[in-house]
Amino acid sequence: MDTGTPGVRNYVRWVKSAAPDFEFLKLSYPAGDLDRLDRCHGVVFTGGGDVHPDFYGLNDRIELLEGVNAARDRFELEAVERGMKSGLPMLCICRGMQLFNVAMGGTLIPDIRTAGFEGHRKGKRGDASHPVVVEPETVLHSIVGVDTGSVNTNHHQAVERVGKGLRVTACARDGIIEAMEWEHVGGRPFLQLVQWHPERISDLLNPFSHAIVEKFVEAVRRNQKN
């Protein structure tokens, strides 16, 4: 999905680091071009403003939100539905994770500081970082190959009630949910939801960035052959 900001280049550069031959289609609500999803073999749901609380039943907390755009939400929620129907590999980052959770009937914490958690904002010199703990026997664990690790962070919302069919795969030390995937993978296509920004992790050896994009690219290539 197109973020509508120059930051979208980070996602393209990151995926191209593992798949320089890939073609990218930037889909967005201003263009109204969701039908082009039919030409895609995988989808990255990107970061951005907060999901409108109308979509998860907390519209009385809208004063805590930032950058709300219901038109973008509706566009991307429909993209989630179409992507699942088409069996597309999906990678959902930061806002993308929150949006997917809402699409599956889950809810969000409107503001984690107000809710009593530690701050997860970026620092003055760029992204802050914190450790995450990965659940064993999950797809995410098989991808990153470690029990704990460091990720970057820049968000003020988080998943509260987990959506239907999803499971938590990683958390921060304060209990904030940092990653999710299908509860029962079965024959379902690739799905990873991460709260951090792997496309902005500068450490090329960090498995919470490079291993994830490599596995996503593998899934897209398999889908291309089907």
C-alpha cells in the first residue's frame, strides 16, 4: 500500500534488497486503484496514521488518535478482504498490523501511554529500540531463529484484543503485542504482522528485518508460479 509519503521508498528498497527483479504497484485510496490488486502476487500493508476507532468500536477515544483517515482505512480493509480471498502472501507493518487485526474483529489500545504502558516512540535521533520475546513453535520463530532480539519502535497504539484466527508471536518486555500470525496455518498463505519497522532497521544482520523480507519474497515467488 502507498503511504502517501516519501517513506514508501523504504519499503520498496527493503523488498528489492531481497528481490531486485520485483515490480511494485503502489495502491492507494486517492487513486482508487484497488482492482490492480488482481495483478499482485503479494501485498505489504505499510505504516501511517491511526485506524479510525469507528472500525473497532471506540469512537469516544478519537481525541487520543493521530493522522486518522477513514477513507484510507476503508480502502485497505477491503484490500485485506480481497487479499485473503485471493490467497496472497501478506506482510503487515506497524499500522498495517493494527489494520489487519481490526479487519479480523480485533481492537486497539488508542494510546499506550494513557493505558499505562511504556512509551514506544522514536527518539530525537531516529527510531528508538527495545527487545522483543518470540513465542516458540511459531512461524515467526522459525523465520528469525532466535528467542529474543532487538527491534526499532515508533508507535503510540497497539493491539488490544486479538482478532479472530490470529495468534500472538512476540511481545515487548512491557507486554505490548509486537507480532502476530495465523493461529492455525494449515494451507494458508504467508502472513506476518509486525509492530516494528523492519524496512528501517539498518543492521543488515538483524533477523527481525532481513529474514522476514527473505521469507516474504519466497512466498511471493511461490505464488507467482501458481
